[in-house]
Amino acid sequence: MLLLEVISGERLPKPERGKMRVHKINNVNKALDFIASKGVKLVSIGAEEIVDGNTKMTLGMIWTIILRFAIQDISVEETSAKEGLLLWCQRKTAPYKNVNVQNFHISWKDGLAFNALIHRHRPDLIDYDSLRKDDPVTNLNNAFEVAEKHLDIPKMLDAEDIVGTLRPDEKAIMTYVSCFYHAFSGAQKAETAANRICKVLAVNQENEQMMEDYEKLASDLLEWIRRTIPWLENRTQEKTVKDLQAKQEDFRDYRTVHKPPKVQEKCQLEISFNTLQTKLRLSNRPAFMPSEGRMVSDINLAWLSLEGAEKGYEEWILSEIRRLERLEHLAEKFHQKAAIHESWTDGKEAMLTQKDYETSTLSEVKALLRKHEAFESDLAAHQDRVEQIAAIAQELNELDYYDAASVNARCQKICEQWDSLGSLTQRRKESLERTEKQLETIDELYLEYAKRAAPFNNWMEGAMEDLQDMFIVHNIEEIQGLITAHEQFKSTLPEANKEREAIQAIQAEVQKIAQSNGIKLSGANPYTTITPQSIDSKWEKAMAMVPQRDNALQDELNKQNSNDSLRATFATQANTVGAYIQAKMEEIGRISIEMNGTLEDQLTNLKEYQKSILSYMPEINKLEGYHQHIQEALIFDNQYTSYTMEHLRVGWEQLLTTIARTINEVENQILTRDAKGISQEQLYEYRASFNHFDKDHSGGLKAEEFKACLISLGYDVENDKQGDAEFNRIMGIVDPNSTGTVTFQAFIDFMSRETTDTDTADQVIASFKILAGDKNFITADELRRELPPDQAEYCIARMAPYTGPDAVPGALDYMSFSTALYGESDL
């Protein structure tokens, strides 16, 4: 009865103090009844045999007591009693050499298993490396003496008996080992429970803060994109090139000032999201699902829309600049030609409507007819200019010129006047021809003069018009073409001058004949209004315009040479920057595969590498400056380089994003290593295996490459039905989206889950139950006593009141709280 009270911790009925046999039997029956009340069936054990000193019965009863009160309550991973105790021993001694616990008899003969149990929990008591497998007696005595002296475990076994017995007594070994289980498992329960809860709560608090930070950063970035896209999609047309260049300056500020910080924020957002998901996965929490519309994919889609709008806006600005330049040039040309034409038509309607032939002599009528023929020739020569004016007006309308209404009105007036002139010309000709039969005399020289002077005069007007013509070019070849055409024009001047002299000679011949024959001229040439003086005046004006045209073309040639120099400067820098970006992208690809040293060393080296890349930013800024000069000079092509500023900007942003992602990958590997307890050697082994099978250095393994990698690590995934099923299960873990490629991070996550343990909701519930003194609820005072203040208040604020039948005032439900930690996130 005393043994049962000590081993069970309960009080038995008061024993009878008499010395008689009946008193002894009654006391033994009280002990047997107590054992039976604990659910233990006693077979063939009676009080009389115990009182009579039956050794076999007595030992059987004692073993039943030990089994019920010292061993039966042992539970490890849902196994109990003997199996649970054996599993506990196997777990604790697994890391030790020469120890293989498979039973409770011969596995303990060499004494190493006992020493391993003590060393696992109290390494300060045992020098395990000094023990030898071939000296079992020394090993056993060492373990028994240390257990008795430091752990208060009585020396129940004898080393010589164990070594000298072929098969040591299983019950004795099990009883003694159970003392170790109780000695080591009970002392650390409360501390382990509190540490587990603190760890879980700290992870949960940190994850919640990271979720809030992600949501805010994502919202701010999406709001900025939402505000920016309408501005980039605005296609309000400007009236002048100057107004549009102001828009171009605003767009340049957006590119260089406003967008770069947002690129950094987007990169940081992706890094934060990946880090958070890694932490949630490592802590066995549900994956973080951002609010609707704030996924990384949503932000990437919005960013693509932004870049599409940005590209479209830049292209629109450049096309608008070309359009407005073209419009201004055409408008100037239209008004110039219209003014020349209107000047020429001034007074023509009045001239065509007069009836002077009705009172003229025959010679005067003939002269009028010839004059009219010359006018028709002049009219036909001007037909081309009218068609040019109409064509220019049509093009201005097609290009949406802002002042198209006034252009159309002026063009309409010119066309209507031209039609009127045609009708009037036809009617006058018919009138002159009716009277021509009565007119016989005509001065052939005047007629010849008129016929030759009119086209020459038109040629001079056309030449002056061409010499004053506006031009717009974009490269040296175009301006050289204009210079060549101008030189060809100058080469025709000597022949034109001969024609001018020939025309003037006709007039001189008229004067000579008149003087020779004493003829008194009645006045000017009746066939034309073009006088020798006007021809000479126009000729002098045309000759004065030639050097002016030379200077204008030379100035434009100098400008195009300057532009060509800008192209070469930009191309030199662009080719250097482009080669640098391409080399660094290839170098990063090699670095990510060939990295050596610890993860911390790799992280430090990558950050130093990132700094070296960022130090190249002044070269990018220099290139931006050259590009600004290119745009200000309205240069739209560059034959010296295939790079564009947009292409280099995208390459630079990809370079910065790639190194940032590589750094994030190493940081996540560090998190995985620290959270899962993976050694540096294991990570090296995983990296070496992964790189060995990553034949194309793509950073990912195809399905067959991944299978070969698993086989090299000892996984049974050979090409049979069982191996295929196991491989499909693993692929479902590492490639849930069925992309066909396994990344290194997914490979590390899988290997860490295969080799380490994680927290579960049941473990947290069990830890809270220990802190609550085995109750189904816990109080605020108990939480504040066992946990740090901030985490205790965190639990109190989030635990629901406990409503069970055994509830007390202030009781809190730790079970639903623990389940919620591993359930679906409500954030």
C-alpha cells in the first residue's frame, strides 16, 4: 500500500495494524482493489499467494504496478507504453554512433544507449566520445553511477549481470529506462511549452506587420499607376511645336524624377511578398492572400499597362512633333503660294471683262488677240500653282491643321476665282476671234517678244519662288540632295541669261526698226505687259537670291553635321552602356550558379556586387543627357547604333531587378536554413546536386532532371508504378502550378520539409494545456505569469471567452485561438 501511494501520488484506505494473517490478507486486498480501480486486470494474482510469499506472484504484481503507473502513461506520437518508450529512445539516440535501439534487451548490453540518453539531455555529465563499444561493463557502470548521482535514478541494474546474460531481462531494462523518460521529459515541459508559444506568437505578429506593410505599399503603388495612366493616355492636340515641346519636357521629368522611385517600390514590393510567403511557409502558416486587386500579378499587369501607356505617349509626342512641323511648313508654303497667286490674279478679271476691242483698229485688235494668247499661256503656266495650293490645303485638312477653316476659305476663293478667270478668258478669246478677220496688221516682233517674255517671266517667278521655298531635312543626305539640286539650278543660269539677252534684243530690234523707218510707236507692247525693265528687275532679284539660298543651305548643312556629331556621341556611349548591361546580365547568371562560401558570404558579395553596378549610374545619367540633346535637336534616327534609349532603360531596370531578386533568393535561403535548422553543409549539398542536373544553367530543373536529382539523393522514384506515384506526389509539392520546372527555392523548401520538424496546432494546444495546469481553459493571470508581457497581452486580446461547463470567470479559450493560428488567415 505504501508503494502504491508513492508511485501513484494518491491516498489509499487506512491499513489494518494487526499481525494476524487475516489482517495481512485484507491489506493486500486493499492494494489489489486500488490497482483494479485504475483499470488494470489482475490475472491469477490473489492476496493469499502474496501473503504466503509466492515469489512469482509477487514479482508479477510489482511488474503490473510498474507497467501501469511508470510506463503506461508514456506517450510519443500517438503510441503508448512500450512502443512509445521505445520510439522515444530511438529518437533521442539516433545521432549517436554505435547505438541502434531496436528492443529492451540486447540493444542495451554495451551500455552506449544509456550513456547516449544521458548525454543527449545533459552533455555536461558524459564524455560520450571517450566511451568504447568493446568495454560494456565500464560503459554501464558509468551510466548507472551518473544517473544515481546527478539524476536521482536508483541503480536498479547490475552491469555484470547484463553483460553476462545472453538476453537481459526486458522488464527490468524497460523499468529502468522509464525512469530516464520521466526524469528528462517532465522538467522541461513548462519551459518548452512557453518557448513554443512565444515563438509561434512572435512569428504571427511579425507576419501580420509584413502583411499590413505589403497592403499599404501595394495600394499606394496602384493608386500612383491609376493616376498616371490617364495622364499618359491624354492625346489633347497642341497647336504649335513649342506647346508640344513643353509636354515633352513634362514627360522627361516623369521619366527621370517620378518613375525611378516607383520602380524601386515595385521591386521592394515583390521582395517583401516573396519573403513573407517564405516565412509563412516555413512557420507552417497559410499562404498570404492580399486583398482583391493587390496581388503581385495585379501590380505587374498594372505596371505593364503603365509602360504600354508610357510607350504610346512617347511615340505620340514624337509623331505629333513631326506632324506639327509638317503642318507649320505646309501652312507657310500655302500662304506664300496663295499670296503670289493672288498678286498675279489681281486685276485680271477687270482686264478680261473690258471691251476695248470694239473701238480699236485692226492692228490693235490683232494686238489684243496676240496679247490674249500670251495671257492664256500665262494662265496655263499658273495652273500648276493653283493645283499645288489645292493639294497643300487638302494635306493640311488630312493632318488636322488647327486653322484649317481659314485655309479652306482662302483655297475656295482662289479656286472659284480661277474658274471665273477660265470662263472670262474663253469668252474674251471668242470675242477677239470674231473681230480678228478685220484686223490685218500685227507687229511680229512684239508678238515674238511677248511669247518669249511670258514663259521666261514665269520661269523667273518660279525660280524666285523655289529660291525662297522653305525646306526641312533630317540628315546630311537630304541637305546634300538640296545642295546638289541648287547647284544644278545655278548651272542653268548662263543659258537663262542668254535667253534674257535674246528677249531684250527683240525689244532693241523694235526700237531700231522704228528709228530706222521713222515709225512713231504708239506706246507699250500691245501683246504683253512684261517690259524689259521688269525682266531685268526680276533677273537682278533672282540673282540676289542665289547667294542667300547658298547661305541658307550651308547653314542647314552645318546644322546636320552638328546633329551627326550628336548621333555619334550618343552612339558611342549607348554602345558602351549596352555592352556593360549585357555583360553584367551574363555575369549575374554565372554568379547565381557558381556562388561559393557561406550564405552570409554570398549575400555580402552580392550586395557589394549590387553597389558596384549602382556605381555605374553616372554613365546612365550621362547617356540620358546625350539623349536629351538628341531630342532637343529633333533627331529621330541614328545609323551609328542599334540601341535606343528605351531599350537601354529597360535593360538597366532588368539588371537592377535581377540582382535584387538574386539577393532576395539568398536571404530566403538563410531564412530557410535558420528556421529549419539546415546546416551549411546540407545547403551546399543541395546546391551542388541542383547545379549538377541544371545542365542548361537556366536556374530550374525539368521533370526528368529533377527525378535524376532525387535519385542521387536516395529517393526511390525509379520508373515503376510505385516510383512514379511517389515522384508525382513530390512534383505536386514542388510544382503546384504544373509549370514543368522546379526552382531552387522550391527544391530547398521540399528538402527542408523532408528533413525537419514544424509546429502544429495540436502542439500549441498541448503547450497551452501545460501552462493551464491541464485545464481546458487558461486565465489572464496564468498567461502573464508564463509569457513575456507583450505576447501575453497579444493572447489576451485575441482569445475568446471559454464557455465550457467547467468555465470560471475570466476563462479564455486557448484551443480555438491555437486552431486559428494555423487556419485560414482573415487578413
